[in-house]
Amino acid sequence: MAVVDAPRHDRRVPGGHATDRHEDGHRGLHVDQGARPGEHPGRVRDPIVKVHDIAWLEFTKPDLTRARAFAEAFGFTVTLATDDELHLRGLAAGSPCVLIRRGRRTAFAAAAFRAAETADVMTLAEATGTRVERLPDALGGIGVTLTDPGGQAVRVVAGVDEAPEIPGQRVHEYNFGALDPWKISRVNATQRPPREPAMVERLGHVVVQRNRYLENLTWYLEHLGLIVSDFLYYDGQRDRGPVMAFIRCDRGSEPTDHHTLAMALGPSNRYVHSAYQVCDLDAIGAGSRYLTERGYRHSWGVGRHIQGSQIFDYWRDPDGFLVEHFADGDRFDSSLEPGWAPMTASGLAQWGPPASRDFLGVTVDRRGLAEARSILSALRHDTEFDLHRLRGLMKVAST
């Protein structure tokens, strides 16, 4: 696969040394660049539709009062609150980005993606033999509900009501660049970020795990027109194919988030985490202090990722779901082809503390024991997660 030059910004080559600005910066983030002959190309030729963006995520939880308290501390704005349902939005114009319904148990129920136009919903319904449905009045518009090979509900929606933008947190002015004093932007003024929630601007992405990874990956590329930004493979197992993909929307020449969906191979089909954009690093730092003071559980951060480049901070909500604040993520257009790199725990961040046991899912608690049971189940059944993959996953945790 040919390598297409990325938008021109600070470029680096393998080894980490700054070089000519005409070098490909994407290449510098990978041991290898581009697929080898016969490897997964990261896209399909004729998808049914190409979704425009992620719309919202749906959860069920037994305690909506507790869920709302965390949501507001995390930085969401509540737009609907009844005894049976919560709608949470960000500051950006659009629909709610999280829907929580009362349920007997905590669960991730569905991911919804926004179609580029209403006709795409009709096209997808006809191609899959499903019915177009009118969405609830609180959302507006229409949608079609599919089920991915892992059993997860996936909605594609259009014509949803668009709430106006809410004025947000101030993006700070920083006195960086001391080599050029004329670029100093803040004079006779102090920097005093308030200790307040990091106000969520929008939903960025969701990460899921699948025990039939390639089957599910192909399904999303074919049905939603998504394309892969980066593949990861277990060290020493590249010939067995990738085990994780960071997947973006295809809007042609219009840049989109490095990943809207990420998918990893694992022993069970489950939600991993979801990520919500905030305005800058100060919002992340002050928001982290705000959550800490209220007794919420920190998982990992602050740091900067490699794939996607986001500055990140991870938290557990009261029901144990992993959620992320992020800022300053990469955006790619459709010309950039997938990068390939080995998966390691140390390769999850450019800087920041080592990935925590909680983030990696190797804690001795209810979640860790559930994953251990899933491993035994996957090894007994016909899944892509076999003994070779188990050894690769254990190696990730040790690196």
C-alpha cells in the first residue's frame, strides 16, 4: 500500500529525531508503515454507506441518581432527567451524546452513528432487510437498528434534533515559545484555572472488545464505511494478523477524528471505554482534581497517547465503566493509510505514568475475575482468541 504524505506539521522519523518537515510524520509513530502484501487493507471498496460521525452511546443502570451525580462531576450537561431516563450532552451543537435508561443491571446497550444524509438510513435498511423507525420525540429523526456479529446493537440515525452550542470553558492562553518573546500571548495577567468539572464538549469515540475480531471489523467497514487509521498486532505474531484497530469515519478530504471506534481482540464481547473531548490540558487537570475531591476512582493518566496523540485522563464511574477526558487529538483525511505497530503496555502513551493495572484489566476484583472466566470460555469455544493470542496478550501486560 502506498504511503500518502500527512498534513504538514512537526515531523519525526523512526529513532525520534526531528527531521525535514516534508517527511511523513505518521511513519515516525510506527515500527512499520503500511500493510505488507496480503495484509488487511483497513477499508473495503464499496461499503453500504459511510457514516458521518458517532452520535451517542446508550447504557442501562439501576441507579440514575448516582449516575447523574457522576455525570455532572465529569462535565456533562443534563438535558433530560426522568425516573427512567437520563440524556447527557456536551457543549457542542447536536444531540445528546449519552443516553442512560433505568435497568436491572449495568450494561452497555448500543452505539449510534449519524448518517451523512437521511437517504443513507433508507439504503442501509434496504440492504440489511431491517425497518426504519421513528426515534423518540426527545431525539427526533429516524434510525435503523442493526446487530454486529458480537451481538451489540448498532444504530444509524439521521434528522436528529440539533440543540444549539452551549458557551463553554475558556481555552487558556499559554506563554510557550520562549525563544521568540514576540509570541508571548499573556501579559500582565495570571493563569488561574478554576477548580471545576472539565466540561465535556462532545463524544469522541468508543472502544469495544470482540472475540471474533476480524469478523466484527469487516462488518463495521462494510456496513458503516469506516476506515482504519492504525493496526496493532501482538509482538512476534504479525503474521497472524492485527488484534486491534483504531477506526475513523471516511469523509473524503475532510479530516475526522483519528478514531471514532476502536476494536480489540479479547476473550469476551464487551465495552472497554468511551472518550469525551474537553477544551485543553488545564480543563483535564482541574477536572481531575474536581473528581478526586469528590471521591471518584481514577484509573490512569494524565498522559499523551501514541495512536491518536490525545492528552488523556481515565476514570471509573460508580458502576465501574471506564470513561476518558481527552484533548488535542489527531485528525486524518481519507488519504492516509493504516499504520502498523506492535501492541505493548508501554506503547500506549508517549508520556505519563505507566498504564495502570486497572486500565489494563489485570486487577484481582470482580471485573478481573469475570475476564479470567471469559478467557477459559473463549479457549473452549471456536473464537479467534486462542492460546497463541492469550500468550500475546500476557506479553502485552508485561511490557
